[in-house]
Amino acid sequence: MVKKSVSLSEKENEALKALALKLGKREGEILKEALERFINEAQKEMKLENLLASRGMWKSRKDIPDLRELRKSRDYFADDV
């Protein structure tokens, strides 16, 4: 495990102490849980952004058939039989 140092305002420090006391956890545990939640949410958002950015990336390609037309085509299904 890697140790990191963080700077907190007095207000943040007091809130962290109170929360640790109320939950019966160490301050470091609370900070670690908060960081894990933040990272998970950020990764979800980045994944969605990447998916949205890639949307339509093959739209201009002429060598890939239009899936809507392919689904309508009886010949497409006839080849599988």
C-alpha cells in the first residue's frame, strides 16, 4: 500500500473527526472509502463519455453494410439455412 498526504481545511478536518467518531472508523478508512467512491464514479463517467464519443465512428464507412437493411434482407437469413 502507498501512503499519501492530504491537506484539509479546519472545517473538513473537524467534520472528518466527527464522522469517524460517529461511525466508529478510523479517519484514514473514511478517506479511503470516499476516494474509492469518487474513483468509481469518475470511471463510470469516463466510460460513458468514451462510448458517446465513439458513437457513429463507422458511419462514413462504405465497406460495412447498413445493419437496418441487413436485418430486413431475406438473403441475409437464407445464407444461414
